[in-house]
Amino acid sequence: MKKQLIGMASDHAGYELKEQLKPFLTELGYDIKDFGTDSIESMDYADTAHPLA
């Protein structure tokens, strides 16, 4: 059976939660596509939300 893909994106405020959720979802059998951000450095959420959408 093909794994389901989950796309994830966050701004700097959600970065740590996103990073905590990724291994949990992977353990449940999902593939994850991470659209960013890759740090807690301040950024505009639209920079990651638009590619995810």
C-alpha cells in the first residue's frame, strides 16, 4: 500500500512544533514533505504557506 503524503509548513513561531510532529507522523507511516521554515529565525509565513498550498 502506498504511503500517504503530508505537506507541512510553518513560520518561525511554529518551527519547533513542526519538527516535533514530523517523526511522530513518520512513525505512523506517513511520508512528509517539509516546505519550511528551517529555523526559528523570523520570517513571513506566506513564504512557506504558498508553496504548500
